[in-house]
Amino acid sequence: MSKKASIIFYIFIKRIIDVVISLLALTISSPVLLLTALLIKIDSKGPVIFFQERVGVNGKIFRFYKFRSMIQNAETLLYNNKVLLEEYKKNSYKILKDPRVTRVGRIIRRFSIDEFPQFINVLKGDMSFVGPRAYRPEELADQQEKYPETKKYVKSLLTVKPGITGPWQVSGRSEINFDKRVEMDAYYANRKSILYDFIIILRTPLAVIKARGAV
């Protein structure tokens, strides 16, 4: 099989796996998702689903879905607080013990329940179940300026769809800085292996239970 045919086969099989996993995940977890939506609504003001712009394959911007785990207007609060903003950018766009996170938000982040609406992104074709992290546009721009050597890795990782889980998610999540994270993502993107996808899928439940690097 030629390299081109091999890539086409990989994309085709990967799409089938994405659709099957997403439908199963949304169906089986529907009681948990409904309960989560109810608890979010009771716990704090604001919408249940949080929308955010993320960078997809070939640099295309798409609407990224998550359960809201922060207080309403969390973005405005961040950019109006110099201390929080400095920590946010310093720690690869993460804040340890983020004061904006709600009580329910801490729980759903701990077990990655906040990520489940992304299965809708997978069904829409914006994302894959396994893939690189879905980065925010400003994060990619700022971090590449901070780490110029990562530009080649970013170019590679943008050749595939971002994923709900992936190499960095099962290897420490927020404990891994941007430069190492995109290097891992680029390796994944260049490898294009269904077997490697299954290895990551098998490692995902343990990573969620251990919650290493979850913030």
C-alpha cells in the first residue's frame, strides 16, 4: 500500500471509530450528563455549556464545547486581574487553584466530565477522539513567540484534527509545558497509527482516574 493510500485508509478508519465512540459515549453517559447540567445550573449563574474558539485542522477556527466549570464572565475577570493573567500565561495557559472555578466545576474537572460535550465536536467532524490538544488561537500565537523552536511542531500538529484525549492528556496534562506538549502532539500527528490511537484510548481511563495534571 502506498503512503497516500495508507493515510486515506487511516483517516477513513479513524472517522468510523470517532463516530462509534462518540455515539456510545453520549448514549451511555446521558444520565451523568443530565445530572451534571442540573448541578451546574443549581450551583451558579450562567449557561450550562461553555463555548470557546479553538484552532482545528489546517488552522481552521471552530466552536469548542465544554460544560461550564467557572463562574459567569470568567474571561472578563481573568483579563482584568493582572496577577491571575500573569500566572495564566506563565503556566502555559493554566491557573493552579483557579479561584474562578465553581464547586461543581472542581468535581467535573477532576474526572474530566467537563470534556464530554466535545463528543458533539467529534460527531460534527471538528475534532477526533484521539488527537493533539485543541489550542486557543491566542495561546498558539503567544506560546510560539515564547518558544520559537516550537513552530515546526505546531505546523505538524495542525495537519490533523485535535482530540478529546491524546498523548499529552495521558502523560500529565497541565504538568507538561507548551514546548514539550507540542513536541508530543507533533510526534502523534506524524505517526498516523490506528494502533497508537488504541494505546492512547486504553491509557485514557487510568489517566482520568488518577487525574494527574488536572486543574
